[in-house]
Amino acid sequence: MESALATFDIALTIRTALLERDPTSSGWQRDLAVTLGRIGDLRRATSDLDGARDVFARQLGITTTLAEASPENTQWQRDLAVALNKSGDLAYALGDLDAAAADFERSLAIRQDLAAIDPQNTVWKRDVSVALNAVGDIRCELGDGSGALDAYQAGLALRRELAALDDANVDWQRDFAVSLERVGLARQAAGDLIGALEAAQEGVAVRAALVERAPDNAGWQRDLAAAYDRLARGSDRGGERRCRTRCSRRRSGDRRVPDRCRARQPDADARTGDRLGRAGHDADTAG
């Protein structure tokens, strides 16, 4: 990883020099932003959170300038949404939940605007679902259980549409299962045990169908076992109490990630191929 960071630093030096020759070049500005994002991902991966913060702030500044200069440029708008996700992820890791929430909400708004331009664009539709999960996670962390459930259910509706479009797309099927699990746990936190159980049962069915397609996939086997665990807990009123407690109080300074509010972990959403290009967290990395 140190070798990769050194290589990206060389690229950063070259791209910075190019931009200095022509500060008005939007192409070179975007190139620099892409490199900064990748360096930030690596620094975060090596636990250099302060270094990552500085780099992500530079990336966000550049992408904001480009997006504001050309609102009709959908690539630059998406770049800005990606940068906001990276910034929000890092803010969460640093314990600044309010800053994380602001970044995630802005990213969601941009992604929703893009999806409205082309409702048939499945990549942008999935982007919105990823952003909704991020917003739901952080709302839960901030104690807004109702708002979290609203976001999760909106994301679930989109993922249900995508899963129905192509049942052979295993990434979309897995996304669907992830959203069912978030909705189920949020319903459990709200005391809706019947709704939680229904979501858990549907999630098990989706996971089981994936395992049936690839019985040797150990990761999917593990996911299915975890889904059965959640299904068992769904009928446990003690589980309802524990889940409500986790989602009703803010954990300032507590970096532990609760099993139902896995906010800003490179989780199932991040691993399914959109995410900020994915070195980072949101299969949508620019560049």
C-alpha cells in the first residue's frame, strides 16, 4: 500500500504541474480530483484519517467548482456526489456525525436530480439507493429512527425495481437483500415486529436463491446464515428493545458500529460495484 501511495503521489505532482500551466482546464482539474480521491482512499485505508481529510477536502473543492460551473454536465455532478460520499464517510469515521449527515444528504439530492433526468438509467437509480442507505444509516446514528426508516424504505423500493428488471443480476439481488435487512431492523426498532419479520423472511428467500445459484460461494453462505440469525431475532421482543435503544440515542465519541446501523462501513453496498469507483465506499469512484 505504501508503494501505491508513492505512485499516486508522483501522479499528483504531475497533474498539479499540468494544472498550474493552465488553471482554467476543466479536464486537468477533474484529473487532479480523481487522483486526490484515490490518495484519500489509500490514506484512510492506512488509518491516516487526518491526511485523508486534507486530501478529500481538496477533492471536494475541485468537484464543487466544476459542478457549479456547469450544472448541465452530469459527469461532474456525479463526481461531486462521489466526493461528498467520501467526505461524509470520513466525517463519520472521525465522529463528526452532523458533518457526515450534511454530506450524505447533499449527495442524495444530487443523485436524485440525476435520476430524474433519465429515469431509465439503472446506474443512476442504484446510485440513489446507495445514497438513501447512507442517509438512513446516519439518521439512525443521530437518533432519527423514523427518518432512517423512511430512507431505507425508499431505497428498498428502488432496489426491488432493479431486482425485478433482471433476476440474473446477482449484484442487484444482493442489494435487494441488503435493503430488506436494513428495513427489517429499522421496523424492529420502531416496534413493528410483524413488518420486521416479513422483511426478514423475504431477505432470507433472496439470500437462499443466491446460494442456490452458487452453492460453493462461501460469502453468500455466510450472508444466508446471518439472514437466518436476523430472522430468529425478529421474533424476539428483547431484540426489539435492544434495536430501539441503539437507534434512539446518539453515540458521540463511540466508534463501534452497531449491527443495524452499519453506517459508512465499506459494506455490502460498497462492494457491489458502483460505489465511488471503489477503492472507497460507494461503487462510484470518479475516473
